[in-house]
Amino acid sequence: MYGYEICKYVSTLSDGDIAITEGALYPALHKLETDGLLSVEIEKIQNRNRKYYSLTKLGGVEVVSRIEALEQFLSSLNKVLNPKLI
């Protein structure tokens, strides 16, 4: 996906609850690309270059790792906020 498409996709998936601005997204995309987590393909669309971003293999591994860490954090937070459920 390209940047604007990512912003719209996140908004749609979250029913508008999460709005990512392009100004916040592009620096993050550039950092992920620099870290080797994203690959970029450039296509010329109507005389403009459009960057399409996709996860690298390393990026996919990192996603799984971060999701696992987030799930563990949410589980721990739930224990603190709802001690009767333990």
C-alpha cells in the first residue's frame, strides 16, 4: 500500500477511531524502511512517483514479536485492573 492508502485503511478498520495523519505516518515508514522492516517499490502514476510499502521477511518476524509482546502487556494490565478475574 502507499501512505495515503494506509491512512484510509487504518481508519476504515477502526471504524474511524484511529486516524493516522500522513505527517505522522511517513517518518515512521521511512524509519521502518531504514531498519529493513519495509521494502519500497516506486511506480509512476499520472506523472507522479508513488511509493508502495510492504513488509520484508524481517518485518514479518518483527510484527509477530511485537504482537506477542502487546498481548502479554494487555494480559498483565488486565490482571492489574481486574484482579477479581485472576
